[in-house]
Amino acid sequence: MIVTTGDYPAPSGTASARARCADARNISMISLETIGYYSDAKGSQHYPAPLNLFYPSEGNFIAIVGNTWSAHGSRLDHVCDRVGDTAAGIVLYRAGAPGVLVIPAIALSFAQETWLRRRPVVTVNERPTRIMCAAVGDVGRGVAGRGWPAVLAALVWDALAAIATVQLSGSPSNRARGQRS
């Protein structure tokens, strides 16, 4: 495994090239080279063609790229998702949402990502939505000085998780699996 915190330009690529030259078998990599950088300045972010047609030139967002095609990459992505869901639930709970709202949201999200998803289907309860619910609940708590924004955010997450469960239960691959039983 390669872990790099490096300096610009792209030490992760350098570390990966060195490992290849040494005939090392890379199964995963964590690169922390740009975490925490933020800039609204035009031209602070550059992408190669054709990605530059789809992404802005300001470095004011985070892009996550992963390899879920390999078995290891898929497992690592799955574990990171579950840790993220748990962390989002903890944020909502600490911001004032009751456990009876937070636990079902986390449980349904786990179920959707673990047992119900058999092919790529985009639902209303994807990871960015879950993280946004936690962020809005936490920031709302700070602004309002009370826990009601976290309660509202947990209710939204519950509703979206329920809708996504219905979406996935009705997906063609799950209907076909049910007919074979």
C-alpha cells in the first residue's frame, strides 16, 4: 500500500512509479496531497481534456476517484462508504437528532448499499445526499442554537432512505431475482 502526503507536483504519481520500478504489487493507495486546499481563483484547478469540458477551473471542490473494478478496490470503497454513513449518523445524533431517527437512516443506507444493490442504480439516497443531510443538520444546529435542524435533517434522510429502498426493490434485477425464488 502506498500512502503519500507529498508536495506539488503529484508525488503520488512519483511514488507509484517508484513502486512499479521496484516490481511492487500495488493493491491500494491513499493520496492526501490536496486535501484542505481551496481557491476561488480562476485557473487554480486544471483537468486534462476532455475532463476540462465538464469541471470548473476553480479549485473549490473535492473530487474523489476510485477503482471499484478490482475486488480490493470495491471492498475498500464499500468499507469507506459504511464508515462515512456511520460518521454522518453520529454527526446528526450529536447535533440533536434522536437515535430513533438516526439509526433507521443508517440501517436503511447500509441495506441499500449491501443487500439491495445488485447493479449500478442511482437512487435519491446516494452518499452525497446522506453527507449533506448530516452537514445541514450540524450547521443548522450551530446557527439555530437548538437541535431541531438536526431532527429535520434526520427525517429527510429517513424519507430519502425509504424512497431509495422502494426504488431498489423495484429495480429490474431485484424483481427478476424474486421471480426465480
